[in-house]
Amino acid sequence: MQCIPMLIPLFKSYLSTTGGGKLSLINKKEMLSRVWETQPRVIKFPRKHQRSSSANGLRRQKRDWVIPPINVPENSRGPFPQMLVRIRSDQDQDIGIRYSITGAGADQPPSDIYNIDPVHGKMYVTRPLDREERASYHLRAHAVDMNGNQVENPIDLYIYVIDMNDNRPEFQNQVYNGSVAEGSKPGSSVMQVTANDSDDYTTANGMVRYRILSQTPHSPIPNMFTINSETGDIVTVAAGLDREKVSQYTIIVQATDMEGNLNFGLSNTATALISITDINDNPPELTVRTFSGEVPENKVNVVVTNLTVVDRDQPHSPNWNAVYRIVSGDPSGHFTIRTNPITNEGMVTVVKPVDFEMNRAFMLTVVVSNQAHLASGIQSSLQSTAGVTISVQDVNEPPVFPVNPKLIRFEEGVPAGTTLTVFAAQDPDHFIHQTVRYSKLSDPANWLRINRTNGQITTMALLDRESMYVKNNVYEATFLAFDNGSPQASGTGTLQIYLIDVNDNAPVLMPREAQVCERARPGSRVNITASDADADPNVGPFVFELPSFPTSVRRNWTISRLSGDYAQLRLKIPYLEAGVYDIPVIVSDSGNPPLSNRSVIRIKVCPCDENGDCSATGAVAAAGLGTGAIIAILICIIILLSMVLLFVVWMKRREKERQAKPLLIDPEDDVRDNILKYDEEGGGEEDQDYDLSQLQQPESLDHIINKPAGVRRVDERPVIAESQYPVRPSLPHPGDIGEFINDGLRAADNDPTAPPYDSLLVFDYEGSGSTAGSVSSLNSTSSGDQDYDYLNDWGPRFKKLADLYGGGDDD
């Protein structure tokens, strides 16, 4: 406060030099600097006070060391150290005095801001001060003699930092969202924006004022809103807000300190998005006056028909969402109408079983309205009421699951064979004894088994929450229950298994590859994180650490934690040779107990340019192959060469076999031996040395007649009447072929005159109605003029055939 009397003449003199105009920010700083420099540099101590002692008449001196508060402006330009005040003791003329100061800012953190000349007592500030960091300091000054004995009692020094306007107002949010209902009256509150200034709020430096810079769009007028300059409250100033025309306004708001003075105040801006909310000024209307549907008896949760409705209000809002009511025609409450949240249609659903023998049809009257009441002055539409005709069908009632879908909870990983629940259905046909059986309808992961008779659900495999078939921790399976009625009826039930997570998945390091510069710099670091298939609390925060082996990893690299899920891998040494390095990192999750995983991140270390990007030559050097990769490539080359060599040897051996035994076709594909076996009727060439005369018909029977009785060849015709063979019928039936063959065999067996080839020659009869066409029209088209030279063009496999038939005149 000691500088206030000095400010008045300084203000008057400065205003006179500037012509009485407004002060700029730089002029204010200069003025405050002048004020500070006019403060007394030397503070002398008050005079000594004499007091008498009533006991012995001796006189004692008491010295008062009084230092007024010291005011120092922030952000001073120096030069530093800059003298603040000189401290003196009135004994410095008699003895040598040493001065010192203690406290925060001197010998305590933040230290070395203030120091003092121990001989002359001059106190200095060593650097610029910031009021927003610290507004005041409390020090204590000490005076001792050359022997260190205290000469004066410690005196308190109070230093106050004078605020300057060096901080702009800062909005709490860069974008504010507000809303106001369409049709609102002027003066309706919309929202509030708030900006804070770090300067002293008791002075103009920290006093913030608001104003609106622009409004988009300008419909219906450019100034639909205004803002309270002190509080930041935005309100409407005009009527005519219509959501159907403009659904959102964008407002740019400016905050300025120095009480809103735009000449020397600091400013900042923010955006306010004002949404125009809908009011229920459009009643819902059904599309037709009468709806119809049908439902089988004893069915529940069946949608009979859908009631379609039109509403022009904002979709998926209370003003648009339809609510359906049945006002007549269903006294027993068999039906209800549920609203489809997506289409807004009314689904007429059976909630209580209907009996065909009691009610064959229902006539319902339905009324539709909105979740929100209609706005004031809006009347309901006549089209909000319609009739619904429902016909009941007589069918066999299927079994029904009492709870459908059924939700159960189990920890993942339960072993196979575990009993989960009993998912049983009930047959509504109480007066007919029917047996209900169960089967599995849908089990995507094939984890479950159902008992066919009682519906007991057991597991066939481990339940895994991280499986692709589990959605939002829930695994769904569908089962079928069917009775033995006529016709058979069946019903389905859905079993939902909520799988409780256990820590069974170790985290995986991400990313797997990165690139850094070979020399340590701010860009030579990689942000890493981890991915864990488990859920909270078995995932992050993660723990990242380098393994102790190999030792080069911790010698060259280090990991620092950024947050719960992120860490930073960077070079620990100033330089690392360019190349590709596989850095193992151990990642642990927060499960109980935690799981760890040793992952490898491949880092390309390369020379970088001045921008920190890997140079082209560095990229080539970093992509060099290691010793292991080179060995693997050499092994692959050797294996490939060995395969080529084996293939060449095999081809040469095959060529030799072809030259040793030239064939029309490849030896492996030669099938002539098999063909000879198929039409071979004799013993081959070795068995053809026989007397063909024995098979010829004899011209005379004398040699047969003169033979003794009982000695006769079976192939000689006897001198007796020939047997009569069966005659083929003119119109045979499909079974006559088998009978005809059997009759012929019996006649041949009993005919002594039959040759060895007996009556099998008559077996050319194939029956009537054969699907095979006649072959009598086939004839040979070959002639002696046929040219077979084209066989030479068919390749080596047809060479033999070309030699046999391609000779032309040589044949």
C-alpha cells in the first residue's frame, strides 16, 4: 500500500504526456516499472528509545527494526539481479555487521529468488516474478556481528507481487451445448458460458465481460439471442423459433478482461451450439381405419398385426413415440399393443391364450397417442382411432417355455459335463396326454447338450467369454420342444448364458513394429500399449517392463509409464547402430492373479534427417537381414536345388525306359494287357494246338452208328429224334425273358442230340420294349483310300499307330 500515494502523481504526469488518452498494455507496464523504481532504496531504522531502570538508575537502549511491505511488479524485464531495498542496523557504525535472509524464496523452495549483500545489506530479486505462481513472500532478515552473535532480533519482510494483465480469459469449454424449445417466449433462458481469468479478480485485469460476435443462421432475424455481459447467461430476445425451419443455431461468444475494454483488454472466443427442441404439436394418425389379423389358439407372445401410424414430430422423441390403448372389444385382456421403438408401429400381441371353441373372433377398438401430452391448444385427430378384427385359428397347441428367453449366470471356463439348468416347456393341451421332447435348434459354438426327455442343459465343452459367438458377455442358444400330437406342434426357447469374466487372457503388446532414429532425440521413442481380450477388472492398467535377459535390452532401451494403458519405449544410450532389433517387452494386466506375456516389438533403427524422418539410405540399412535370416534363405536354396536335381535324374531314367521299350503310349498308361484279359476266351496261343475237326459237323453218321452202345462223344449227334425247344411268344410280358432262359436250359440239358454249344445260340432274344435302338443301319465307312498320315501329328504316343497305318501304298 506504500506505493499508492506515488501512483497518483505518476498517473497525472503520464496522462499529461500521452495527451490524456487511453493506456496501452505496454504503457501500463512501463508506468508500474517507474512506480517500483521510485520506491526507497534505503530504509533507515527509527531512532533509539531511551528507557530508565527504576532499580539501579541504569539506562537501556532498545532499537526498532521496521521494514514496510515491499511491492514488486510481476514480469519485470530486469536487469537482474535487481535491488529491492537496503537493510541497515544502527550499530553498523560501531561494529561490523553481517546480514542474511531466510524463508521461502531465499534458502527454502523456491530458493534463490531473493538474496542479500551480507556486508551492505542490499536485498535483490534475481529473476522475473509471476503472481499467478505465487502472489507474496514472507522472509526474515537477520543481523549478526563478525563472531556470529545476534545483534538485532529477526525482522519479518513481506513482499507482494503486483498483478499485471498477462493472462487471457479461458473458457471452461471450447464448445457449449444448449437447447431451447421451439415457440419459446422472449427472455427464455438457453444456457450459460463461463470464462476464467488467472489475473487478480479484484482488479480490472481479472474482470471478464461477455458479448455475442455472430449468429448462424440469421433466420428469422440475425439477433435471436443475447448474453448477460457479466454472468454469461444466454437468453432469447425474439419470438419465432421453429424447429421445422431451423433446428440448431451456432453462436460465437467473446470474453474480454479489463471489464470488457476492447482497446487494451485480452479476449478469447468459444462456440455455443443451441438446439431447438421439439414440442408435441402434431398428434399421431393411424394410416387406415380398420386393421385385421389372425392368431392360432393357445398362442402367446404372437404378433397378430401391426398398426402403422404417422407423426410429423421429431422421430424417436416423446412427442413422436406412439402409445396404443385398447378401449373396447377385449374385456378379458387377451391382447396388448406394444410399440416398435424403431418403426413406431403398434404390434397387437397375444398375452393371454385364446380358445377357438369360446371366441372365434375379436373386434377391438384402438386409440393411439404420444408419450408426451399435446401442446397447449392442439386437439387430437379423428384418425387417432381405428378398429382391429382378429380371427382365431384352431390348431394343435405347441409346448411353451414359461420363461423365454431364460437368463442364467456362470463363470467362463466351467468344465464339460457341468449341469447348467433345466430348460423345460409346458404343453397347454391339458386334456390331452402328450409327451414333450427336446432337441437343440441353435448352438453356434456347440457347447451345450439338452436332455431329450427332461430339458436338462449340460455343457459339452469349456465356456469361453472371449469366443466370437459371445456378444456382450451373453451366449445364446435356442432349443426346440415338440409334442407327439397330430399334427406335431413345437415351440422354441432361447437360453441366454451370461458369462462372468475370469482372467484367462494375457495382454498382447501393440504395436508390433516401429521405427526410431539411431541417435537419441525427442522423436526417438515409441508409444506402446496392450490389448487384452478380458474385461474389467482383468485388463488395464498394464505394467510394461523390459526383461533382464538379454542384458543388451535394458542397456540400450528403457520404458517410462505414460498412463494406465500406455507407456513409452525409447533409447537409453545416445547412439545405436542402424538395423532391425527385436525388443522383448513383458506386459502384465491387473487381474487377480495378474497374467503376463512376453511380446516382441520389432524396431527399425535408422539414420534420420533434420525433421526426424528416416532417410532413404537409412531405411535400406535398417532393413538388412540378420544372420538367422541369411541361414534360412541358404537352406531354402539348397533344398530347391536338390529338388531340381532329383527331378532331372527322374526324367533321364524315364527317358531310358522309353528307349528300352518303345510303346505307342506311356508304359505307365499302357492298358493293352487288361484289354486282352477282357476278351480272352481261350488259354492263349499255347492252347491253340488242337484238332478243329472235332468241332465240325460230321457229313456221315456211319461211324457213330457202328460204335458200341454206351461209348459216344458228347459232341456227336445221336441217331434219335431231336427234342422240341420252346417257342418265343409273340407278345411277351416283362418277366418272360427269365422263364424263356430257364426253359431253354432245361431243354438243352435233356437233349442228347445237342452239341457242346447246345441251345445257348437262341439267347439273342432280349424281350420287348428295349430302349436300345437298332444297329442294323451301322456299316463300315473305312476304305482302302483312307489317309492316316495325320497320325504323325498326334505326338510320340501315336507313332506306332502311324507306322502301321500311315504307310499308304506300302501296305
